[in-house]
Amino acid sequence: MRALLPRLPRRPGPELRVPARGLLEARVPWVRDRALDHVVERERHLVPFLLAKDALLSAAPPPHAVPLHSLPSTIPFPFRPLRFLRLYPSAFALSPHPVAVSPTPRLAGIHSAEAQVLDSTRADAADRLLRLLMLAPARALPLHLVARLRLDLGLAPDFPRSLLPNYPDYFALSRDGALLELVCYRKDLAVSAMQSYAQRTGGYKVGDAVPFPLSFPRGFELDKKVRKWLDDWQRLPYISPYEDGSHLTPRSDITEKRTAAVLHEVLSLTVGKKMEKEVLVKLGEALRLPPGFRKVLARHPGIFYLSHKLRTQTVVLRESFRRHMLVDKHPMMGIRYQYLHLMHMGQEEAGKCKGKGRKTVRGEQMIGEEFGAEGENDDEEDEEYDDEEEEEDMEAGVASGDEDSDDDDDDDDDEEGEKEDMEAGVASGDEDSDDEDADDTDHAAKG
């Protein structure tokens, strides 16, 4: 029998009765943060890589080889699957006639380590997923949305079968299977990351003005009017994202602070402390955040950083990073960095990094630092980031320069891909030139 969910109070206590203040209408500048841009950019192609890996290795027992045309069509390959798989010969072995792909021993080894981490962190994953459902006023979220958040939350590919049935007191599926529902509301877990921080650093009680940790990139300046508004906003009472906020005055500073608290908590629940803005917006709508909540991300660049790399927008939680390095590393992130290392290694073996040696070495050094290796000193890092380009201020949400740079990178990739296809004799279909593709795939398999 399901436990009854507690009814949340609809009216605030006396300590939360604060006068509504008008929202800030001034423009807040956007300044590029090169370290956090690198956090996003170094994971280029990681999602399709992981999904392709899961398609090969998640089956029990895993098949020896999978025909190329049998890979799930839902994998968001940035270009043709064959060309993508050829980029990473250290992970994917290709065989001809017909073209099939199989995992290399190195890829299978990391996947085995990942399975052990998923097993050891299953309780943590269940608690974080439970907290996410506790944030939803309806105490339920669309299952397809949770599935889209799987990598962000560090869940197993088959979490509906491997995780949910093991926690019947936490989760249940709706009759039509479309919704993941909360069964039991755990008050002991209804403590946000901000509240935990406040309790560790001096105590917290309901209604306290807990300020958000702020950090800005070098060169960032706030107008005096904006600075004064921000200081006053930080002194407002902190309302937990797990508390009901329906009584708050719409379009007020106190409502905006609670909205920021919800977004902050959502990002804190992810293993990488970041999320694509498109996905975060869909989740915010499911959590019934007030209209215009997207502007909170742009209006508070000291809390959230909007990166425009990889032809998308990614929201990064600033306080979770010391430059490009995570402050608190979840075990799943250690596995992700091993996959990234394997991807870099494969590109080097395939000779795909001509003219990009400095960038690749830099990426390898940063991945090593994430594992705890000694890195360069901060001054040297500052010089490396600052030498790349001049900083530019823009309005929040506008980053044409970043998009142009990404377009250039992808155009270069496309030119290289066309050259490869011409050399391999591939014009429109991979299967039409099996003989010449066989040579290429044999060479990739040996690599």
C-alpha cells in the first residue's frame, strides 16, 4: 500500500512574509568563461559515443558484432554512423561484408568498470531521482523526460528494469506507463544543496537569508544599479525548492529567488553539474516553474553560466567547478573521463588530430587533472585561456561568436569527412563500395 504524501502548507510562516519587489529590468552582460566552455567542449561527441557503446554492450550476453544498419536510429550521430565509428578505432572495431561494428577489449573493460560503479552507486542514484520527483508539484514526471535525463543523472541504460523495481517504496509507473510517480515523500531528503551548505557553515532555519555562492569570470563588471539589486536580492529569505511556492507573488524578487533555488537544486542533482538548456527548460516546465523562468539563468551569471559551445546552450553550475575541474567528483564522472581518454587515444591512432596537437595534449592534461594528477599552476592556465581570444561582452543569451566558432569546427570536420569518403570511394551509400570499405575497416580494426 502506498504511503500518503504529506500535504504541504499553502501559506508561508510569518518569517517568510516579505514585501514583493519589482524585478530587475536592466541588462546583465554575458562574458565568456573559457574554463567552463572547455568543460562543455571537451565532451564533444560523448553522448552518441556512449549511446553507441550501450547499444553494443548492454545486451546480455553482448553480441560479438552488430550490423551497422541495426544500430538504433535514435542515436544522435553528428554525421553518418560509419564515419563516426571510424573516428574512434580504439573503441569500435569494424568488419566488412556487410559492415558490422563490435566493441574493442578496451571499451568492454571500461564498460565493465562502469557496471560496477552503477551497482555501487544505485542507492545514491535512487535518492537523487527521488529528490527530482519531490521537486515536482504533481509528484510525477513523464518517463520519457526522465529517460532523456538518464546520462545527466548517472542512471543505467535499463534503469526502468534495473533500478525502479528495486525501490517499490520510492517509485511507481502510471497505469499507461507514461509517468514516473513518487510513492513516498522522504522528509529527510527534502534538504537542498544550499541548505546543506548553510548548515555546515553556520546553521540554517526557515526564513534565513541564505545567499547563493557567486563567481564571475575575469573582466566581468556589473552596473552599480544591478549590483545593488543583486545585494538586496541575496538578502531575501531562502525558500527551499522542496517547499510549496504557490503562495508567492508572481513576478517578484522572492519568486525569482525560489526559481533560482529550484534550478540550482536540479543542477546539483546531476553528476556533471550541468545540463543542456533545452532539456532544463523542458524539465522546468514539468516542474511548473513560473513563466519567464528562463530569464533567471541569464539574469544571474554569477550562479549559472550559459555556454554556447557545440551548437547548443549548456547551463553550468558555477560553484561546482574550480576552473575546468569538478570540486566534488561523482564516481560516474571518473568513468566518463576514461571514455573521453579512450576517444582521444583513438583519434591519435587514426591520425585525425593533425594540426590540433596542442589542443589534444591540453585536453589530455585536463582529463588527467580530473583524476587527481598534478596539473599546471593557475597562472599558466590563465595565460593559456587568455591567449585564445579576446573576451567579449554580450547580452545574456546571445553568443554569435561562439556559434561561429563551432560552425567553423564542424565545417572543418565536414571537409575532412568528404575527403575521407572520396578516398574510400564512398559517395552516397556505404554498402555500394564494400571492397574499398573493407580495406578501411580492416585498417581501423587493426588500429
